[in-house]
Amino acid sequence: MNRPHDDRPGLPPVVLTHGWGGSAARTWRGSLLESALVDAGRTVVAVDLPGHGPGRASHDPGDYADLAEQLSATLPSRRPLDAVGFSLGGKLLLRLAADAPGRFRRLVILGVGHNAFAPENAELIATALLDGTPDGAPEEFRTLMTEARTSGNDPHALAAVIRRPTRLLDHAALQRIEAQVLLVVGEDDPIAGPPDELAAALPTGRLVRIPGLGHCATPAAPQVQDAVATFLMAQEDHELRLGIET
């Protein structure tokens, strides 16, 4: 896991979190988004989620019951922060923003839609990861399994993370979020599912749908990274177009 960082005075650091089965290095290192933020003078802090990244990790699902709080311990102490989260990383950031209103200034949530309100199909995912993807599985699911197996993460730790006891988001929790939120979802993302309910539940946010984009390709898509950089680097809040957009 990454240790907390502190940013220099000025705009807050930007935290980048990846999805289940990924890593900070594979998802963000050398990306157009990272380069754009650094060139703009922003401090970028890419973190590995608990159970991911190099080093030993627990194989006990119970050890990941407080996954959001474990992630919280790795974030910079400065408040407010800006943050970008893909898939599981995005869901965890929403949980932290709901539990600690004011902790984040701007949030970008990628590849999260109706799955924010639904439990993960933990046994199916863990079994496919450890024993092989079943014949006939959807292409996006097969891609997710391939990404997880080739990520360099400990597969048994990944299985434990997905099997963890979960605390689902609800509308009341989301209503506590004070950060301005950009929600970006591919129109061909069966893992995220429809984003409308999530977008409507956020007190202040903007929804961007990307035609022809699936789940696993979301964080690396140039149009996504451009939208994220534009949102994070707008100088004043009034420059942001808020409300639900399609």
C-alpha cells in the first residue's frame, strides 16, 4: 500500500484510484491524464487499493470488511482533496465522500452506475478468477478476468477482496456528498449498468455518457481522460456545468 502524502500549497493533490483487479501502475502510470495534471502543476497521488499491488496481502475476506477505511488511511491528510476513481475505486471514493462530507472538493467517478447500489457477484467472480472463466461468459467479463490475472496482483487476495462483507451505498448516504462530481460511464458498459439513478442521487454532479465504450477500456480512453482533466483543472466552480447531462 502507498503511504500518505502531503501536497504543496495551492490546489489540492489529485488522488487516482483503480478498479478491482487493477493497480495504480497499470491504470494510471504514464497516462494522458497523469501527464496533463503534472504539466498543469498538480500533485498526483496514485494509490493501490487494499489487497492489490506489490507485497503480501491477506487471503481472508473478513480483513477487507472496512475496505473504504483501509483506503482512507493511504490518502493525503490535506482537505479537501480532488480524486478520480474507476469501478471499485470509484465506489469506495463515494463511500468516503458520504462518510466525511467536505473531505473532497471534486470527484470523478468512472465506470460506476447501478452497480453502486447492488452487491458484487462475488462467488462467480472469485471462482472465474481462480478456476477459469466459464464458457459462454460475456466478452466484457472475460476481459475483466484477463486483466485481473495479468495484473501482477495476488489472485487469492483479489478473490478475498471481492468476497468481503459489503456496505452498499444508498440515496441517503449519497445526499451527504458535498463534492462536485463528474460521473463518466460508457454506453456499452454492462458492469456499471445504467447510471441514471446514481446521477440523480448526487446533490451536485454532471453525467457524461461515452458512446461505444465498455467497462475495462474506460480509464484509458482518451475522451474520458480529456473530460476528467478539464473537470479537475477548471479554475472556478462557476465554470463547471452542473446538473445531469447526457
